[in-house]
Amino acid sequence: MPRLIEGYIRREIYPPFFLALFVFTLILFMQSALELSEMIVARGVHAAHLLRLIGYSLPSLLWLAIPMAFLMGTLSAMGRLSADNEIVAMHSVGIGLSSFLRPMVQLGILFFCLTFTVGALAVPWGSDAMRGLILRMFEENTLAGIETKTFNDRFSDLVIYAGQARNDGRVLEQLMIADYRSPLPETILASRGEIESHPTTLEKTFNLIDGSIHQYDPQLSRYRLIHFQHYKLSLRSKSEAAQRHFLRSADKPEGLRLGELKAAAAAADTRKAREWGIHYHERFALPFSCVIFGLFSIPLGIRFKRSGNFIGFTSSLLVVFLYYVLLGAGRKFGSEGLLAPPLAAWLPNVFFGIWSLFLLHRVAHKIPDDSARPGAGAAKHWERFARYIRRSRLRGNKS
């Protein structure tokens, strides 16, 4: 019987878990959707590269989404069992709290291992692959150059016309450039120009040779002409902002391997070492939240007797919000030196772990909810005193 009940509880968890995993992953992905749309509109990136970017960013999204989805799955399952009075029926035939604890802890450990593996292996792999792809995209866009005998607007607030091109589009001749980036538009003429790329900063520079800059101020009716032998013009692609966003996301501490995080913490200064140490311990603490959420969902789901599956999503959002508030507070206190890095990273787990044990104790001993409220004991004594007064008055009236 216990094995049958445990299997039944697991089957109740899987459907809402996978649904929540899809929803939370999609919500997290929407943060990068704007940058991806800019890439598509700008037409500076191939569709195959966009699909690869999505695939490489997926591990970091799953690393955050799996614990949240597991919490929603367990809360929905326990809420459904409680709403249908199945938990009451189980208690009536002698099925105790241990029959709920075992599947929750087992699934929590399973998802802990899965989340830890994703964070330790898949996220660094995706980060490295994303960084390499972005640099390759940047280089391809640079080599693509500018079409000759065409007015090109692929760069922000610049229109470039080139009569001839050499060296795969890097060297352009017979140039005319309309620059609208300053309050007074400029027209630049040059006999030759070369595009120079800087992969580390995603910057492009147009090195112009032997030309002139023409500018007209209509308010002052003044015309200015500047001749130059060498002139550097900064180029900024329309899809560059999105590429910068994904490059920054690839360079976050979450994208480093455990050994790299530990080495960075040892080589950095005091404050930076604390921050890197917190990120190192979060690699273990965040996956372990699956175990904590599994324990926490048992008493919380049982108390939602009339809410069913719908309470799972709302309550999981509130719990996750509180979890990340504590995680942010731990990072702040840890970086300031008020908490040790291990305690700063494990602060949310410690908080929810103690809360889970308290609620489990109450459920195991069937303590009423009202006893946990502030002043509940005083209220009970007052009710007893009020009943005594009413009885005394009734006796007095009868006499």
C-alpha cells in the first residue's frame, strides 16, 4: 500500500510540473525576446544563429525554472489531494505523513541532482558556446561589408555610399557618408576607408583616408568644411545592442564552472572574493531548494482544502518571490561582510527549511491553525472568561 500511494503522489506531481516548467521558462525567456526581435528586424543575424542563441541560453533558464516548477507541481498535487478529501481518506486507513514525505524527498533529491548538473555542466557549456557564436556573428557582419553603388543604412543613423570595394568588403573607395548622429548632420567624403573590428568590445571603426567633412548650420547660416588625412568614424550596427546583451549574459558568474568560480574568488580582492564565493555556494544552494520546496509543499498544500490546483500557481509565485528576496538579501549582506558567503547563499534554504519543519510538526500533531496566530493563547483565555461570565449571569437570573 505505501508504495502504491507514493507512486500515485508522484503521478499527481508530474503534469503540473512540466506545465509549470514550460511557463516559467517562457517567462524567463521573454526578458531576451526584445533583443532577439531587434536582431530579426535589423536583419543582421541569420535565423540559424538565432535558434542557436535560444538553445545556448536554455540551460541557464532551466537552472532557474526547475526549482520553481517543482514547487508549483508539488503544491498543485497536494492541493488537489486535499481539495478532494483524499488526504482525509488516507489518514482514515492509517496512512501517515511518512507516505507523503518519502516521494517528496526522493523527487526533491532527483531534481536537485538534475538542477545541479544543469548548473555545473550545461550552463557553462551554453555560456561558452554563446560567446563564441556572438563573436562569430560579429565577424561575419564585419566581413559582409557594405554593398557598392548602393545607399546602405545598416549602421545606426548613418547612410554610406561606396563606389568600389576590395579585400572582402573591408576596404571601400569613393566614399560618401551622411552622418545624422550629431545635432547638425554631416556629409563626409573620402577617397578610401577600411572597416576595423574589435571582437572583445564588439566595436567597429571606419578608418577614413584623404577626405573632407561638410556641415551646414541653418540657424547661423554658416557652412563649415574640414579636410583630413586620417579620420576615425565609429560604426554601430542596429543589431549590436542585442549582441552586447547576449555577450554580457555569457560573461555572468553563472556561466563559469565551479573551478573557475573558486579560482576567481581566491584571486580577487576582499569584496570581490566574497561575491564570487556567494555565487560558488549558490551552485549548491539553489538546486537544493528542490528538496526544501518538496518538504514545504506538504503542509502548505494540505491546508488549501478548498482551493485545488489553482492555488498552486499563485502560492508558488509568492514563495518563489520571497525566496529570491531572501537570496538578494543574502547576496547584499554577504558582499558587505555581514554574513559569511556560505550562510549568505544558503539563507533562503535555512529560512524555508526551518519553516517547513515547523509546519510539518504542526501537521503531524494536527495543531489547529489558530494556535500559531499572535495572541491566540490570550484570545482563548478571554473566550473562556467570557463564557464564565455569561454562565454566572444566567445562574444569577435563574436564582
